[in-house]
Amino acid sequence: MHNKQKVHYVILLLSGTICGALLLPCFNALNPLSKSEQKSGVCMKRLHNKIALVTGGSQGIGAETARMMAREGAYVIVTDIQDDKGQEVAKEIKGEYHHLDVSSESEWKSLFESIETKHGRLDIAFNNAGIIGLNESLGPQDPENVSLDSWHKIHSVNLDGVFLGCKYAIGLMKENGGSIINMSSRSGVVGIPGAAAYASSKAAVRNHTKTVALYCAEKKYNIRCNSVHPGAILTPLWDPMLGADEVARNKVIAQIAGGVPLGHMGKPEDVAYAVIYLASDESKYVTGAEFTLDGGILAGSTAGPKND
């Protein structure tokens, strides 16, 4: 090879090396897998190998969250008092189902004994089960006419259920850490004249979440505890207010949507996405926080955007 050819060859070789070095970051950006994942060829899911518990998991937000958790790699334990629906969800996601009245401490004890025996740990607890009082024929729910029995019933499910869920989750999580997510509501931040007991119970959940978060941090348990605050999410909870007639139902939904800055009601999946984040290691520095998911309702003193 002549000297002139050698020079051309070296220049060509160096050009290829430089171009490769410059383009490598671009190719890496297109492939978000970690080095370990690239080596194994496996994309790790956000809840890979985690054991998760979802109360009230037979329908609505609970069922959608259980499905999403399973898709993200978790083994999900679904609980509810609607056994047929709950078993269907558990079968669909290849998890397991347990009957659980969240207001019963004896049933909580039995459940956690089963979880400890079978799995040895719990990584995620989503305390989602709750009632508003209108679906359960508990009578009027305004502060003047709500009965004491109705008040106690709603608090026993919404508040006692969360208290017991946190209590027993802490016991099973404190060795290895974990994430507790409690279902509060937009109604736990503002007053609701027609649902006094519901609003009161959800406000208490909001506060208890912060207490649990601080307690676990103080004890160095590595357990995070946060609350989610949905508003205007279209779930079966709304059925008594929407009615069965499709035309009337759509009219009410449109009226509700008119009071939402984003212009529409939310879906169960909108809440489930937030729960997945709080359940995952992505939120490892988040505890004692409250996540509002209401399309912007609480962002201002008026709910809907102004139209000229």
C-alpha cells in the first residue's frame, strides 16, 4: 500500500470511530433499558416481583388498579365483599382473592396471617375500599338529617378500614419496607353538604396518612404512606346520582363535566396511574403527600373554565 493510500485509510478509519462515538448517545437515548437489562434482554416492569394488596378490588378504581399492577409485574391480592366480582378480577390477573370486610379487625388478622404464611412479606397496600352512603340505602347524608348509625357505618368502612389496613401493613412491611397508598377524596379537602359522613371520613384518611408516614420515618421502617384524592371520576359510586336512564345519565355527566376545568370526568385508569407511581420505587422520596386527581377542580375558586 502506497503512503498516500495509507493516509486515506487512516483518515477513513478515524472518521468512522469519531462518528460512532458521536452517535452512540443518540442510540442509547432511543433504548431506555439499563445496562443490566440490555445484557439480559429483559425490560423490568415497574412493580416487578412485588406483592400487592388491593382492598375494594372488585370494580371501579380498585379493579383497574389491580389490573394495572399485574401488568406492571406485581402479584396482586384482591379483596372485597363482592365475592363473585372480586374472584373474576383475581382470575383475570392471575392473582388471588380473599373476602374482606375492611371494618372487621378479625378478618384483617386472618388475611394478614394468610399473606405472611404464603408470601412472607407485603410490598404494597392500596387501602381503596370505601362507601359514600347513597349506594347502601343509609338514608340522607346531610349534616342535619344523617343518622348516627349511618355516620358510624360510613366511618367504619372508610376510616376504620384504612386504619386497620395501615396497622397490619406496617407489621408486615417494617422489615423490608414498602408503600401504603390510602384512598381519600377531593371530598376530604372541601365540605360536601350532601355527604357529610363521607367527607368527614375522607378528611380523616388524609390526616391519618400523614401520621403513618411520619411514624414510619421516625421508626426508620422504610415504609412510605401517601393518599390519593380523586374527584369527578366516573365509577359505580356515581350510579345513585346518575340514574339508570341513559339520556338523563348523559345529561348529568355533561353537567358534571362542565364544572371540571379539563372539560370531562376522569376514568378509573387516571387514578390507577397515580397509584402505580406511588407503589413503585420511582416515588422512593415521596411520603406523607396527597395526590389530587380532579381535572383541576381544586385549582381555583371556580371549577369550570370561562367561555366567551
